[in-house]
Amino acid sequence: MPTRRQILGSMAALPLMGLAFPQVSWATRARGDARFAFVVLRGALDGLAAVPAYGDGDFVRHRGPASDRLTLDDTFGLNPALPHLHEMYGKHEALVLHAVATPYRQRSHFSGQDVLESGLSSEIGTRDGWLGRALPRNAAGVRAMALGEAVPLVLRGGPGVSSWAPMRENVLDDDTLHRIEALYGDDQLLSRSLAAALNTGQIAREGGLDENGPALSGPRERFLGLMTAAGRFLAAPDGPRIAVIDIGGWDTHNQQAGRLKRQLAILDDGLAALRDNLGAAWGQTAVLLATEFGRTAAINGTGGTDHGTGAAAFLAGGAVAGGRVIADWPGLADGQLFEARDLRPTTDLRAVAKGVLRDHLNLARADLDRTVFPDSAAVRPMDGLIRG
């Protein structure tokens, strides 16, 4: 049985009144029954700490030596708190992308996250997101799922979207459920929402997920629980094929070293939990991990970093053509920094997302340019991100 929260959460994913975009139609199924997960790193991850550019002669001047790094190549390493990601990289199941950014060039978390999730070139008040617009209008059942207490902007506006979170709530009894079904019966959108909630509850029970158990306490337990659930939902034969999970805590203005080490370890363990619970479906999965913007090149006076611009992103999964760092590296010399303080972005994050959606989920270039990321025809999809 669904909970009240599940039904309301599914209703929140219904198309909202906002900017009108053409509909996407997928001519064929996503190749190989592909899965895609988007992990939103809220708070602005410090890319230079997560992926130190130790081979840049100016890195030490800004950050000090990165002697305990997990080496990727002659220029870049991984923070030692990311051993699972490093293992995936070694197996060619993970890519590291550096000096990336959305088109946003200010430093407000709220506006930056809106641009990251809307897929637009600026913050203009849209009420739907690029993944929501990427969902085919002719698909039946639950196509995408938000793991968390609410459906994030990136998934809003699309059909077949549901949500799930492990929260203790009263389950609707049979009589109430029948009344709701009768009430929704003549409304196509609401009946579809209820069907999505019912299907979500069924998959959760079959996957051993207790939707009515105690809420997960603490950021580590919460994120690992949501990534475990995402893996089981995506692995289910009749489950969703797209999932969105977010994790906050990246706004490290002070005492960054210890805080970021703990936070990266949570992220790394969560990625491993997603992989392990996907099982064989990991080979058909791509996971994009991205943040709203990066942080300053130099450490501030309280041992932290302030809001910046260029960032790091990651692409992981058995479907990913990994084992590489992709970076048009701008350098960290004073004259090479953006506004004399930030890593200069040289890669548009939309190019990465477009490459995954085109080559992994089989979306047409015209739909990507016109609907999913409107007015982005000049941003070409990045080639070679997906195997084959």
C-alpha cells in the first residue's frame, strides 16, 4: 500500500504550468535497457580538493602538496577518501571531468542549483527540469524516480515520475485506497500518479525496502540508504530506469580538510552501494555526479574555501568508457584564474549530459538542443563517454 507521502510525492511530479517546451519522443528504446542516475552534490563541491591537479606547478602554491593522492595520471589525482571511485577508474568504469561548469557565473547556491537542474542558460523561473523534459511522453509506468523527501526540480515536468523515502508514516487502508482510486478514475493525470505510487510501493516491498520503517538518521545513513534503494529500484525488471539522488554538505567555508574527507567518504561508499545493489544491471548503468559550481583556488583564512566557478564532475558505471580524465585544463597561475580567484571553466556541463543522453538513452540531437536543453545548439554533445 502507498503512504500519503508517496501519493503526494507522485502528484508533485506531474507536469506544472511553466515554460512550454516541445515534447520529446524516443524512436526506439534506450539501448540495452539502459539505466541512468544523477547525483546532485548540493553546496558546491571543491573540485580541486576532490581531484587535485598535483601536476600543475601552481597547485602547491594554492593548496600545498597532494602527496597522499590516489593517482589518476601525470596531472591529476583523487582525494584518498575516494577509493571505490578510484577502483572504478582503474576498471575503466569511471571518468573524471575537470574545469566544468553550467552557464551560471554568479555564486548563489540557490540560483546555481536552479540552473544546474533546469538545464537552461540562466535562472529564468522555469518550473521543470532537463531530466523531466527528457522523459518520453508515450512511456507507460514509472519511468523515473526521485530518492528523497521531494521530487527535485531536475525531474519535474515529466510523466511517469515517482518518489520514495524511508519514512515512518501511516499506510492507507484498503477502503481509503479504493475511494482514492474511484476519485482519480476519471482524471488521466491523477490516476497515472496513483498508479505510479502503487507500483513504487510494490517494487519497494519486493526489493526488501521498508518504506514504513524508521527514518534514516545522520547524513551517512541517509545517503547510503537512498543509494541502496536506488540500486534496487533500477535493478527491478519493472522498475524505473532513471533515478535522482542528492547529497548536501559541500559548502566548506571553514575547516575544510576534515569535513571534506568525511563527506567524500560518504559519497564514495554510497556510489559503491549503488553499484552493489544494481548487480548485473551495473553494466547497463551510467551515473553522473555534479555540483552547482566549484570553489576558490586558494584556501581562505579559516582553512576553507569560498564560492567559486569551475568544478569537477564524475561519470561512473559499467556502461561508461572510463579510465580517463577529461579536462581542457586552463591552469592555476594567477593570470589563468577566472576573475583572479576561481578555476576557469572550459567545459560546459550540458555537453556532458547531452553526450550521455544521446549515446546512452538514445535521445536525438534535435530534442537535446530544442527541448531538454533549450537554446543550446552551440553546445555539442561530448563524444566517447559511453562504451560502444
